[in-house]
Amino acid sequence: MGRICDICGAPHLARGRCSKCYQQLPDIKKKKQEWAKQHYRKCREKELKHGKEYYLKNKEKIKKQQKKYRQKPKIRAKRRIYMKKYNKKPDVKKREKKYYQLHKETIRQRAKNHYRKNRGKIIKTTRKYSLKNRVQRNCKICDKPFFAGKYTHTKYCSHKCAWKDEECVAKIRKSSTQKPNKKERKLNEILQKLCPKEYKYVGGFAFMIDGKNPDFINVGGQKKLIEFFGDYWHGERRTGKTNAEAERIRKAHYTKFGWKTLIIWEHELKNVEALEEKIRGFHNDEKVKEVNLNAT
């Protein structure tokens, strides 16, 4: 139902005055704001009075509670140190190591006794589960007999034989998205600067020589290739071979098939001038000099 305005008498939906009449009376907003402020002051005064009365009645109780929860700065600092030390997750590995060091002899003796008692059972179970789902097959490349799973499709006795097969390499080449890294790109720039359009990057399994994939290959008619060795991946720390041994083994592999090889190490990129001389000598069939890092 519609309502009638108190001032103009026009019908409208709102209560009291219509919107036009309400806009003509700006003092109403001010009155409302003043009323709200007065109401807030009265409520605040009541709260303060009530708080003071409660404090005067229960003065001793409140002081005792404040003493309990109040902490000095020195105590807080000590508490932080304590939390850092003892509020961590326990290191299980450290505990196991300590326990093993203390009770080393007893643990070993228990294991020996267990094996002596149950020797027949252990050997039977290992044979049973090792030969249960195994089948003897011949390698596709070297014809060596090897054992493989009954439900697997393995055709090779080792990874070396797998890399020699062209079908296997073709599948890997399709699935791989290998690209030259920063150091290889830098070497490629140097090669294109010295001998343009002579060497091409082939590191993404595009060219294989008996299971080995060189990094750069000569495209200008010469049977030459360049290998780039990283200091970590081909170094002594990881492989257990010295740099000279690693070079000798890789060169011997490629010389079987009539390829001349140049091996460049990662640390040789620091001295660019000496590296350029080394590449020029290899390309022009001169004696290759070793790069001196101390030279400026």
C-alpha cells in the first residue's frame, strides 16, 4: 500500500516524507548526526562508570592477575632462546646414528644370529622371487644371454647396447627436447666467428657414433668433431677419472671410426684468445696447444 507525504500530501512508498521534500530539509541530517553523537557519549559514560565500580570492588584480584601475565624483557629473551632450542622437530637420523654407534656390535651380532637360524628359508625365498617372473633372452646387438622380466619388452643386455641401436635412439630423439646450454651457446658463437658454417650443433641425439653423441660436427667435408666437457659432469670428482684419462678414452672411441676430435673444457672459456688459437690449430691441422688460464 502507498503512503502519503506529511508535507506535500503526495502518494509515495517510503515512510514519512517523500524524497523531494526530504531533500528540501537539509537540517534533518545534522540533527541525526548530533543525536548519534549524544547517544554514543551516554553509552560511553555508562561503560566507564561500570568499569570504575568493578575495579574498585575487585582491585586486589586484578592486580594479582596482572602480576601473573606480566613479563620482564630478560625473561622474554630467555623464553625465545628456549623455544628455538627445544621447540624443533626431532632429528630421527641423528638419533639413529648415535644409537648405532653405541650398540654397533650387538646389532651386527643379532643380524648374524638371525641369518644362521633362518639361512635355508632366506635363500629359498630369494631364489623363488628372483626367478619366478624372469625369462632368459638374447641381446639384440651383441647376442649375449641375459635375464629379464617376463612381462617386460627389454631387448638389450645393457645401456651401451641400447644406445647402439638406431630404433632406440630414434625414439629417444623424438621424445627429447634437449637444447644447447649457455656455455655451449657461447662456444657455438666462437666457432661461427672463426669458421662460419663449418661446425653444427648436434648435441640433441641428432648424430650418433657407436652409442656416443658428439656436441659439434664438421659440415664442410672434413671428418672432425668437437666435444664440450663440463667441469662437474666429466670431472674427476664425479667420474673418478682424471681429465687426461677422460680425453684419451673419448678420442680413442672416435678414432676407431676415423674421426679427429677436439675436446674443450668448461674452464677454458675464461681465456677466449687462447681458446680461439686452439680451435684454429685444430681446424687447420696444426699442433693443438693447451689453454693457459693465467695468461691475460
